Amino acid sequence: MKESNQLNKYDKAVVYSVYSLFLMPVLPKLAGNILIGLFLLFSLIAFIKNDARKFNSWFFVLTSLLYFSYIISAFYSENLDYALKKLGTAIPLLVFPLAFSLLSNRIIESIKANIKNYIKTYVATVLIISAVLILENINIITDLERFHDHVLKEATVIGIDALYLSLYLAIALISAVYLYYLSKKVWKGVAAVLIIIALFVLLLILSFKSAIISFVVAFGLYALMINKVKLWALFMSATLIVIGLLTFSSVFNQKFNRLLIVKNAADIEYAEIKKTIQTCSIELIPEAGLFGFGLGDGKDELINCFDGKNKSLKEVSYNSHNQYLSIFLNVGLVGLILFSISLFILLFVGLNNRNYLGIAILVLFGVFMLAENVLERQQGVVYFALFLNILFIQNFKIRRSRPLILTHEKVIDSFN
């Protein structure tokens, strides 16, 4: 770990605690929540112990806009219990912006210097999850179709849903591409490529369209921004593999085109599910209006719409399978605009500061959310909040105003 000589013990506690946040995928939910709480606690202590402390209010407001929209919408939600439950699930959207906004510039600089190590920790964690998944299913691993179907219907020992495992894999792949680009020694480059191949193969086996497309789009954008031959070669290889599978593998093509997992609803055709969800979501947009139905009532309205079109869908309780539509239903056009503005500002600031990894992961989440409600389950919202805050806080460092010192000469010059 890289340390700055300016860091005190409280600052170091914050920097070290960040490592634990990237281990959360392999930890129980309670342990992950404790680690997030400790990170906030260490950030608060470091803030209090800093004599020159200053809260980064601009970054805090920008990155927590959606959560405050949720809070406001809870006041006009009829289903208050569900609204409070959703506020609890989405709490990382408040905790991480708060914790990172408390950090001093020297801590931010130290975190920036250790980004590569944090990314390595995350990639290693996802590799462990992948290894556990394979070992769990070692008896059927040679039958890829059976392995695929089993993973989609059964959670792993670690308890990660297959959809969110595919999201973790996509993020880990972009992270591994980042490490590959930074590698200066041959063996490190080879190791990064082998990791990319292993993760990519598992991602293709899971065959989630949203994860594969979001990875390819984010990878293509990253290659475009860096514009190096070795990245273009890797990107073109990955793209050609996906195109080849879609063209020549009917099994992959069929699974890739299934946007949703049909659970306990064998009698419902996939096309009917997709059509009904899209129809209901669009029909409810005018009713949602400027402020939405409220955090507690958005999904209830959607399910009530299902009831009028297909009662089987109501029993399965599908969500909108589009984060932007979900936000519109919950907090209306105003909430969606605020959320979109915050993402575009991060994108703009990232471009100005050449924060290419941050932009790539932001785009990955942005594309993934077109097909999945990432922010409505803890397995998704934690990493959305963590990655965006840790990668973009470095572009929002607090600028301290210099003291105004007027010398006799400066006063005389001002009148000349």
C-alpha cells in the first residue's frame, strides 16, 4: 500500500478500511454492512481530528440527489412500510457520498494513489467467487447448458444472485482491462489477459444480455479514450467472440436474447412477460407525472397493472427491469432529471480530468440499468455507490481559498 507521510493514524484507518469494502462480495450481508459502517465512522473521526476540516458539500449533494428524492417521496407514499424498506436498501446512496465528502485532500490523494491496489482486491474477490461457483458445480461444469440453467435458478454458496454475479464479472472485466493497460512487465500483462479470459468465459456462460452489452460498450469507450493498439486488439477480440457466438451458436443466441429470468412461471411465455412489463411501465408514466407515485407505491402500481393483464405476473412480482423507468414511477420526472443530471456532471468532470476508468464504469452501470433495477437491491446499489464515489471524489477535491495578504507595494500598484 502506498502511504503519504502526511497521513496521521486516523487518515490511515480510512485508507486501509477501503480495502475491506472491495471484499464485500465474498462476505455475508451483515459483515458488509458493518464494514460500510466502520468506513463511515473512520471517515467521521478523521474529519473531526482534522484541524483544517472542510466538508465537500458540492460532491455530497451531487452524489446523493437520488436518495434525497427518495426521502421526499416517502412522505407521499401510501405504502410507508415498503418505502422505509427501500430507503434502507438504498442507504449506500447516502452513506458513501457522506463518508467520501468528509475526507481531506490528503486522504483523497492517498486513495487515488492506491486505486490500482483497490482494483486488484476487487478483481481477486470476483475470481474467488467464480472459483467457488465452479467448484460448487464441478460435476456439471462440462455440460455448459445444464451449468447455465442451474446457476440461474440456484444462488451460489455465497448467496449472490446470478444476475448480480454477471454485473460483478462485467465490472471486474473492465477493472482487469485497466490493470492490463497499466501493466509494464510482460508477466503482469499476460496475467491480466488470462484473468480477462477466465472472467469473460464465465460471463458468456451466464449469457446475461445486459451484462455482456454493458461490458462491451464500456470496454469500447475505454479503448477509444485510451486509443492504444493493445486495448483495441483486446476489444476487437472480445467483440468478435460475442458476434461469433450470436451467429453460430443457437444455444447462446437463445439465452442471450432472454432479458429476464422466468422463475416459478413455466406457463408464462418470455415474450409475454417482456411485453407486459414494457406496456405497464409505459402506461403508468403519464400518471406518475412530475413527482411519481412515491417510493412505496411505484412497484404496487406496476403490479396492479400486471393484475389487469396477466395475474400470473402479479404472483411473480416482477419489477420494471429498467432503473430509469423505476425512478420515474417512484419519484417522477423531477427525480429522474435530478438523477440524470448527477450522472452527466460526473461524466463531464471525469472527461475533463481524464478519469477514464471512472467514465467506463459509470457507462457500464448506465447501460446495465437500461435492463435491470440495479439500485433496488443491496447487491447492486452498494457497488454503484462505492465505485462512483471512490473513482470520482478525486475530481472534486476541496479547493481552499488562499488568504488575502495586502502588502504596501500591492496597495500602491492597485492604484496605478
